[in-house]
Amino acid sequence: MSLTRGPAAVQLPVEIYIEILSHVPTSQDAPAEPTLLSCLQANSVIRAAALASRVWETPYRVRYTHSDYERERKRANVYGKDWRLMYIERRRIDQRGLALLDKIREERVGRHERARTFTQEYSYDIWDALKLESEVPMPHWFQDGTETEKCAAREALPRRFWAKTVMGVITRYHTVKMWASALDPRSPVTFEEALAGLSAFFDASTVEVLAQLEDICTICRERLAADSVILDPHEPGYSFWHLCEKIREVIKQIGFRIAEGPRFYTLMNQFPHAFIQPGHHETIPMSLVFVFVAVARRLGINASPANFPGVVQVHLRSPDPSEPPRILDMRGTSPPVEVSRTTLFNTDHPHIQPSAQVIEEATRPASASAMLTRASNNIMMSMRYERTYGENMASPWSLEAHESAFYAASCWITMDPLNHAGQLIPGPPESKPLDAAAVVLDAMCPALEEIPRNTVSAHCYSILETDEENATSVTRRSTFPQVRHFVGLVFKHKRYNYVACIFGWDPVCKQSRAWVDEMNVKALPHGADQPFYHVFATDGPPKYVAQDNIVPVLPSKAILLWLYKSRSAFSRYFLDVEIDDATGLGRLVTSEELQVAYPEDDQYGSEWIHGRLQ
């Protein structure tokens, strides 16, 4: 029997409908919004229930995991913390932000200024809409079986690329701002926040990393309770030092441990978003200290990293002021050791006695900035190891990961006024095409001293000038009849056999004379006076290839997956794949950006695969 329609309809009190609607299932993928909106079309009682603030609280919290703190506080005040009205306002923000994202994708000119609009006007308020946009379904050619089978969204690859790019800009902008404040000794920036910021250079927000730490803390709390460990210092039988040892034990039970052999030097051991993922808990001591400190602080324990020579350790201070601090080593099972020169630096050799400064720094809580410097040095060391001994690693090292990691470390090293290792210019890599203005100029440069600020600013303005110049470039193949190939062609290199795809070309070689000499271009049949192509390869960085060395091949799914996964910028330039079974030829369908830059290549490529060229 219907409860709402027909002559015998039963009318329940509005409070019951509110209770029912407040439990409508909701998720990021399947929000409750359509159900609640349909209720607004029902009778007056159900409509009144669907308008109630309480009904919209859970949908709001599930959909919007990120927000700009100050703007969220103002929204709550303006709308009297009415969750429905706040939800409506956030949806308006989503629509405006996604419209701006479309402009970045569709219009090459002005992208850097639009990126600045995201950091200045939208910030984390747009994060969740961008997250959904970065996950729209892809064409099946680029799915590896881990995604749910869905019909591909329109222009999915470039939409995903630019959404992810803007997300990275937003989180790096806030990370660099946070790091700048961490330079102040009085800064409230915590060790966890500062180190979580490293993951921003892989487009992960600190909010996401800290939320995962909360989940780890919840697991630890449950296991400690199951072991009858007393957490409240006011309860009888409470033992502070025993609790600290048990936390270390539980963290190891979850799976966190020191990586052995070559895995110890894996680059991603340095980045929290990577090593806190299940199945990736084998890492380095600093990362174990990161997890311990995060869990301990959430349990009310005064824990900090200690910048100990050789190995980062945990500095612990008991709630009993009469007890001296102790140091906890995360590598083994030994109890915390009292902080003193004799217990921590037990050596009688006159030539390896630590200095007073080293002892002082090792036996007190380390600052967030000191740990960032140490993490940056670790990153550089891991990169060198992977490049030198890559064949011994469990998995191949990623060039793009190295570029992002170097960008992260060079940003902090440049910002740290105590750095004496020489100046690095933190140039954003190809995978982060919108960082020069919105991140480096706006967030980093104001924190730099005059000389590095001038150097870094000049570098960024050069990037902006080049990007804007390239944004107006249009190249028509009809002007250059010697050009045989087209953007979107998949080919094999005649000499080196790697597979690649073309995303740009020049009618003649435009590299420097030194490059031409080094690459022995003159030995080619047509030398430097032939078309050269910008390509993404399945082997290494983007390359510049002579027409003489290009042999077209059919783009198989294995090749396409390899290209897609090896360079994120691949998604910027291509939409889909077109195969002609009759001719046995295929090509990548180009994005609007490439179709504007090379307006005649799309038709040429289509005619080529269908065998219609003369």
C-alpha cells in the first residue's frame, strides 16, 4: 500500500520522513542528491522533509571531503549551518570551477592565469569536483582491468589530465605556503603536516594523507585495546613507556617494517601517500617515525622526531615532568633510552666523538624544517641509487616519478636558508605544466631571499613567455609537403626499436648545433634538413626523432597502455584510438589542443589509416 498517494494513503509525521531520508545511502559515485531532489516533487510533507537541513548533512560530508577552512566557516555562518543550502552553494562552486577547467583544456592561451584563479579563488573548495572529473571513465584501450567497465566519457583522457593537473597545483600551492611558514621556529606546522606535503608533488593532498593516518591510528587503538593496554594516564596501571613500546609493536603488526636490500633505497619510501598504502609498508626509519609520531600524538603522547645521526629516531617526553626524555629506535625492540651523551653516543674513539651541536640536535625534538631537509637529502640519495643500480630494484624506476621527486626536494632546498649545498632552480616538470606561476612564483618566491628569488622568478617568467608563445603557434602541413607523418602516429624507431607516438613536429631540425653534432644527425640520409618529430616513447623521456627513423606500426592495446602509463602528458594530447581493420592501420585520435596546433593532421591521419592518400 502506498504511503503517499491514493485515497487510502497513510500520512506519517514529517519527523519520520526526515529520519528515513537522513539514512538514504550516499557515496561519491552514487550520491543521494537525485533521490532527495525527487522527494521535492512529492507531497508537502515529504517535500518539507527533503528540505530539512539534517537530511543533507551526510550527503554533504560524503561528497565534500575537502574545503577551504575560512570559506567553509563563512558559508556555515551565512547559511546558519543549513546543510542543504551549503550543499547547493558548493554545487554552484563545482559548476563554475569545472567550467573554468574546460577553458584550460580547450583554450591554450591564458592557462597560467586560470590556474592562479583556482589557487586564489577556489582552493580546496573545488577539490572534490576535480577528483570526480579526474576519474571519468576512459576508452577501453587504456583500461588495465583494475577499473570498473563503464562507457567512456567524452574527451576522457584530457579531462582527467587537466583535472589532475589543477588538483596538483592547488595542493602544491598550499604545501609550499605551509613549508614557508615552517621556516619560522615558532611555526605551528607539525612534522606530519610538513612531511605529508611531499606527497603534494605527486598530486596527493595533505588532507588525504592525514585522513589515512587517522585510519591507521584507529586500527592501532583497536589493537591496543584488544591487548588490554591502558591508554588513559589517569587509570590505575598506566605505564607510559610500556604504551610507547606497544605502539611500536602494533605498528609493526600492521605491516610497517624496515625495507631490506635494494628495496631500502626505493624512491617512493620517502613519500607518505605511497608508504602508508597497504602492501607498501616496507620503508625507511624516518617513515616509521612518521607513522609512530602521528599515532602517538593522536593518543595524547608527546612524541617528535629526533634528528639523530645516521637514523631518525623518536623523541618521547613522559607526562611525569620528573622523568627525563627518552629516545625510541623504530628498527628493533629495545626499550626507550634516556637522552644523554653517554647512552646515545657510546664510543671511546677520539676521532668519532660527536660535536656539541650534533648532540644538542640529536637529543631534542627536531623541527619540521630540519626533517624536511633530511627528507630532501634522502630523496636525492634514493634517486642516485635507483639510477645507478636500477637493475637490482624490485621494479623499474620511473623517470616521471624522479622528475616529481626532484621537483619536491629542489623546492625545499631552495627555500631553506640554511642550505649550503648550492642553488637549485625548482623548475616544474612536463607533468606539471601549470606550476610556474601559481606555485613557484606565487607561493615560493615570496619566501625566498633576494638572490634566489630573482633567479627563480626569471626562470619562471621565461617559462610563462615560452608557453604563451607556443599557445598561439599553428602549423599547417600543407605548407610543408616534405612532412610525411602526423600527430597521433604510432611508430617504431628504425635504429633503436623503441615504440613511440608523435605529439608534434617541426619541418626541419630545430635543435642546437651542439645537439645535432652530439646525435650525429648529419649521418642520417637526409641530415638535419628533414622533418623532426616530438614523441612520447615507451622507453624514457620525450624524444626528438628524425623522419628517416620512423617506421609506422599498428597501435596494440599493450603499446597504448605502456604509452599511457609511462607519461601522464600522453593523456593531454590524445582522446582515443582509431583502427581500420581493412587496411590494418591505426592512429591515436588527437585532443582539441593538438587539432588547433596542427589543424590539418587529424584529417590527414584519418585518410592515411583508411588508405585514401594518393
